[in-house]
Amino acid sequence: MPILTNFVALITGATGGIGRQLAQHFAQKGYDLILLGRDATKLDDLANSLIVKHNQQVRTLAVDLCDAQAVESEVSALLATLPQLDVLVNAAGIFRPGSSRATLSDFSAMLDTNVTAIHHLCQLCIPALSRAAPGRIFNLSSVSGLQPFGGIAGYAASKHALVGYSLSLSRELAKQNIRVTVLCPDVVDTDMAQGSGLAPHEMIATEDICRAIEFITSLSPAAMVEQLTIGRVRK
């Protein structure tokens, strides 16, 4: 298998609304891509839809991020073929409603997917990220990880945990020349937001997540954005 030579971005949740937009963004920027998701068919469709140059490579990996053994085996093998990893975007996440009525299975599933699986991916990718200049981690949290909303305690708990984890990780990995940013958008126009009752023009566009990442990566080497909140206009 040939070694990738361009900048490399690994994106989880690549077939979701935000992940798909990020894949298109980094493809347009000339990155080689590693796209992770659970559905192999959707991943193949996404890979085939991307406009890439002849020297760009797109790899897909269909895996359940909560299957720690499979993730470690397959992601580690893939990373071993890279000279470095420049960007890790943890865009995968799930939402289940409920606070006092949230089931234990839903609560655990959100913590497993929205926190534990992200920690595992970061662990696996840190050595390859440390060889970039600099390596970058973007974790997708939510405004629900910063302020209270009734009826979504399980989701909020997972997103609060991800914010705290990301901020602590940022302080640790800065010494290894890895920048960590946790993005906290309000409601984004994706399938997950269909029950929000908001019209598309009232929600944040998926392109705004790409613009936020582009802004952060454009800053000087001494600058570090550990947390970025993207609110929406309320009328």
C-alpha cells in the first residue's frame, strides 16, 4: 500500500451531515482523507462523490467506534502506513433525548460514543499527530456542553465531559506540538436536528464548522484556540 504524501485528515462520522461537509472541505484543500463511519456503502458513496486531484488518496474504514478492539486493530494498522497525521476531526456523535427519564442504555451509549470512543481515537492518533507541524485535533461538542437545556441531561453530560476532556488534553499535548480545539456549535442543520422545530435558515450551516476550522488553522503558530462556541441568532 503506498504511503500518503499530502497533508492527511482523519474524519470520524464522515457520512453524517457535518462529517460529509468536512470531507468535502479537506478534499478541496488537497488533503488525503481517511474517512470513518459505520456504513460501508455510505462511505463508498461519499468517497466516490468527492472531487480530488490525481495525487490525492481517499481511504474509508467501516467500523463501530465503540468496538474498541476493532478500532485499535484497524486504525493502528492504517496509521502505521503514514509518515504523519495532520488533522483528526472527531465528528461522530449520537443524540438520545431524556433527563430523569433517560434510560441507562441510552445514557451509556452517549457516553460511550461521545466521550470514550473519542478518547480512544485520540490515544491512537497522538503518535502520528506529533509528527506533523503542528498536528491538530478538533472535537465536536455542543453548546449543550456549556449551558443547561431541559430534557437532554444524558446528551449534555456527554458533551460537558467532552469539553472538559478536550481542554485538559489541549494543555497536555501542546508540549508535543499538537493543538486541540473543542467546537461547541448551537443547533446545526443536520438530520440530528430534525426534531428541533427550527427551520433550516434558523440553524447553523454545516459549512460554518468548516469555516471555523479554517479560521483556527490560519492563525500564527503561537496562537491556540482551545474552545470555540458558535451560537445562532435568536429573534
